[in-house]
Amino acid sequence: MWCRIKKFISSLTTSVLFVLMIVTLFTVIMNLATAEQPNVFGYELKTVLSGSMEPEFQTGSIIAVQPVEDTNQFQKGDIITFYSREEVMITHRVEEVKDNGSQYVTKGDNNSAADFEPVLAENVVGKYNGFTIPYAGYAAHFATSPEGALCLLVAPGLVLVSYAIFIITRGLRQLEVSGKKKRTVQ
């Protein structure tokens, strides 16, 4: 009975490690192959790189942003993600709507003044939906770096290879022991 349980746990562990390695490999390759942000259930995941929106969300958090088609729909108080003129992605709160939604005056909650230039509606990427994972952005940022990709690909592979070597060595020892028992019985 105990032997069956050990075999089941061993098979389950091998399967889980293999699946994790394949998923990690797929994720890293997809992130490196495309310049797009990760998309989960229609929401783009963005990493917060500054403290301009604290306490709404902390530096290093991951936030979910819902992409929008109609970029003229926002109201005062909405939190939007947009590209600045320098092509930097920013997430700030709408302070004022101008020209029937064709421009927005934005401000980070932690900033003392509104952003220097109004945001053109066509530069808006999406709207923050309230979902935040604090500090997970540090791990995501590391995972998309060359060092992180290497760690996420090599470490699970080494664990899987080490585990395979352990299982093979243990199997060979069991064969050796059973071979010696057969010889002494004859």
C-alpha cells in the first residue's frame, strides 16, 4: 500500500514539474516574442513603476486595466492608463474633462499638481478596474528581464533533471537489490 502511494506521489510530482516547466517556457517565450502586455480575461496587466498613485496602489504592484474602444467616455474621478507625448505609459486619475471628452486633465493621487499637459483621448489605453496585486510587479518585471527569463527556464529544468536522476538512481538500486536477492535464492 505504502509503495503505491509513493509511486503515485512520485508520478504526480513529475507531472506537475513537467507541466510547470512547459507553462513557464511558453509564458517566457510569448513575453519575449511579443511586445504586448499580458492579457488575462480581457484585462491587461500593468506594473506600477512609481508612487504617483499611492495610496490607491503601491509601487511594484500589478494592476488590471480594461482596454477601451470609446476613449471619450471617462469622467472626473476615473483612473485611466494612457501614453504621454514621450510614449511613456502612465496611470493617473481624471481631474477634469475637456472638449466633451477629447482631452483629460490628469493627476497622480500622490502628486501635488495636475500633469503638465492634458491627455488626448486617442492616447488613452484603458481604464483601471480596481484590481491590484501589491508588489507582484517586482516579480513580473524580473521575469521579463533576460536574467529572470534564464532563471525561470533553467531553474525548473534543473529541478526536473535532478528529480529524474534521483528517480533513475533509486530504480537502479532497487534492480540491483532484487538481482542480488534472486542470485542468493538460487
